[in-house]
Amino acid sequence: MRKKSLIYSLLFQGGILLLLFILQFILPTYHHSSVSKIMVLASYAVAYNFLLGYTGLMSLGHAMFFAAGMYAAGLGIYYLELSALGALLFGAAFTLVISLLFGLFALRTSGVSFLIVTLMFGQTFYLSILYFNEFTFGQDGFSLAKHLGKLVIFNKEYLYSNPDVRYNFALILLTAYLLISTLIMFSPVGRILIAIRENESRTQLLGYNVYYYKLFALVLSGTFSGIAGAMHALLFTYVGTTFAEIHHSISPILWTLLGGAGTVIGPLFGTGIMYYLVDIISGITSNYQLVVGAVLILMIIWFPMGIMGTLRQKWMKWLP
Amino acid sequence: MLKIDKISSRYAQVQVLKDVSLEVREGEVLGLLGRNGAGKSTLLKSIMGLVEVNAGSISMDDVILSELQAHQIPKNGIGYVPQGRRLFSELTVEENLKMGLLVRDSSKDVLEWALSLFPVLKTRMSQKSGTLSGGEQQMVATARALCIQPKFLLMDEPSEGLMPSMIETIFETIEKLKNENVGVLLVEQKIEGTLRVSDRIVFMENGFMREESDPQALAENPEPLAKYVGVKAHAS
């Protein structure tokens, strides 16, 4: 049964990724760029889903991880003249350390206290970027366009911000995240994370050290968020405090809940729908948040477990 | 041997267990009887490290369980079937059982053994446990606890809310476990079944261990049953 579910889900996800691959040849420039952005942000949401969807821990400070990866990569390129790959690895390593340290402190708390601690860490990180503005360029942020090297493929040079490079790198990132998510969810560790989400004390009673598993989920989620942030810096050649603000912590919660918390593919749908919802409605009215809010309420009524969560409950039982 | 030596336990500032001592041997069923609030479930939770033990000690062979963290206790061979089953409803039967197997890296033979006690579960392996009947959920909870290969199994009212035929299955399983040399500490409200499967009976009242007896003695003199459980019927 599990093997069958794994095959079905890989086929389903493979189909969606293939569709995304083909779309790049069809989409007009604007949507081409939008879908690239959606894929990077969806990767961030997939990473967030490890924590919220599978382990049941809600963080209000995840922008810290995304921004940590983004700033580590960006500042690494700016000051240390790192290559793109070096910057990506630097961003990943920096976020790994940050999320490990953060987890060691924050996981001493639970429930609402955990939520507040994550919020405070997130805000502290954001304010630190502003405070050290001589080094981080504060609220203005900075562009990497003149500092980032070029990608060489078959002796031909490309900018990382080249639309095709951007699109395909974003697709590779998303593919890797979906594959890793699926494999983890079908592994014993995935089952233990779900068990913790369902009931932490029950899992502990069975003989599992839930603290270590929660730490694993948090470090994985944080590091993957950081890699998504670093990739965003490389592909969009800009680093700024917007990505460390509180709304960038709330966004992945909405994307995940809308798409289906605890489903591997849900965050992709949630991110895509939210992105275009905001994009379209903000083109019609400046009060777009009111309309987006109303639409979200309706969607939650129709899909109480998120879009993919509801589909899984009714039809797609095999969906991880 | 599972040895509880003069333990006192409390929830926050409320002292629930007072100076309780008892022993359970391997291959023995010890029935724990008493009215609601007597401290029976608290005793099981104290053994499992869920309730703070503020005096005395709990040990199994050479291991002092009361000095361990809750998650380390099952790894030492203590299985627990909590009241109300407490399955992971989003996981399938198979996944629930494998959660038990993983704790001590038990082999598939252990799973087969656990399933041999509840053959009906073999047909339910891919079903989400939250969709099972109460009796089937109880079987999964018991089988999951057995998947950690326990030397001692703590069972908290396993017959609660089950239909008579299912209750009989549970008691039959307890008897089989005895033959497999698993020690069982059984908290139950079904007196007759408890007396049938138990080797010894301990009565608790207001957090104290009041009296120890055995089913034969209680058959001849059921007075403790009336006194501590409020049951007047003779043991069969």
C-alpha cells in the first residue's frame, strides 16, 4: 500500500513538475517571471510545511531563516566575492547554524510560548539587520547584479537573472524539495513527525525522544528556508529587509494552510493561488487585502483542510 | 522484576500516590483494583514517567526507571496501553504498529507475533486507525505496545467501552501474554475478568495501597471487593 502510494505521489508530482517545465516555453514574459518567483516561494512554503504541516509546530519567525540564507549568500557575494555556488552553500551553512541555535532555545517551550518565542527571534533578526545597516545596507537593501558572476554552460555565459536560468533553477529547487519531502514522509522519520503532530506525549510514551525529532524538523525546515532565501538572492539579484519582516513569516502559514498543511504538494498550490490572487486583485483595487481576505475565508470554508488536504480526504487517499 | 518501592507521586501540588509499594514478576498478571480516584492510573503514569515521583523508586531488574526520562522507559522494556487507546488516528494500522517496532528496532517476527494475537488486524493493515471500531483500536494499541517486546505491560482499563465479545478477546490475550512470560500490571473495572486472569490482586484507596490478595482468597472471602471496589458479587 505504501509503495503504491509512493509511486502514485511521485507520478502526480512528476506530472505537475513536467507541466511547469513545459510552461516556460509557452508563458508570456510577465507570467514566466511570476511562475519563477512562485516556485522559489513555494520551496520556502514546502520547507515551512515540515514544521507546521508535519510536526505541528507553528512558527511566526520563519522569515528569519529565509532572510538569513538570503543575507548570508548576498553579503558573501558582496564582501567575500563568493561564487554563486559558494554563496548558496554559505547561506545553507549559516542558516543551519542559526536554526540549530534557535531550535535549542525555542524548543524548550511549546504551544503559544513557542509561537511568541519564534516571533521574538524573527523580529530580533529583522531589527539586527536594520541596526547593523552600515554592513547590511539597512532598509535600502542591495543589488547583487554587479557582484554576481555568470553561469557558464557549454562555454556560453548567462546571468543568473536571465529568465530561463531563473526559471529552471527555481524548478530544480522546487523539484528537489518536493522529492526530499516525499521521501522523508514515506520514511520512519516522517511517521514519527506525524505522530508528534497528532500527540506529542503519546509519541514520547511510545519511547521516542520528541525533542530531538522536533529539533530535526526545525533545523531541516530552517535550513531549507534559508536555501530558498539564498536562491532568491541569486535569481532575483536583490537582498532586502522586506524578506525579514513579519509578513514574510505569515505568508508561508497562509500558503501552507490554503494549499493543505501536511500535504507535500499543497504549499505549491497555496503559494500559486495566493500569489495570483494578490496580483490580480491588486490590479483592480487598492483595497486588495480586503478582497483577498474574503476570498481566503470562502476557500477555507470550502476546503477546511486546505485544497490538497481536502482532496486527499475525499479522493486522493494516497497523497502524502 | 518490576519493583515499586514506597513511591509518592503528585500532580503539581496535589499528592496522589502515598507510599505505594508493589512488585510484578515476569509472567505474572497483577490486577490493580480500586474506586475511581484511588490512584491506579496515576500509578501506571508514574511508572511511565508521566507523573512526577517525589519519593521512593521504581526499578526493573537493575534499572532505576524513576531516574529516567519518559521516552527512555519503553526502550527498557515497559509497554503501556493507555486508557482510551490513544492511537495515531492519521496513521494506518501498519504505521501504528511500526511505530512500536522502531522503538527497540524489533524485527518483523515481533510484528508477526503481535499480529498472531489479533489475527483480524492482518486484514486492516492499510486502514487508518482512526476509522477502526473501538475494539479493533484496542487491539492495535495492545499490539503496538507488544511490538516493543516488553518484559512488562501496563494496561489501563483495556476493556473500557468495548462490547462483551471484544472484552473476552482482551482477557484471553492477557492470559496468552502470561504464557509468553510477559508480566502484566492490569488496571480494570471488569472485576470478574480481572479475577480470572490475575495471579494476585492489589487494592488501592485514596492513593494508598491497602491490601493484597489473590483470586482464590477473594472467592472465599469477597469482603475486600465490597470494601474497596463496592462490588458485592462473588468472584467466579
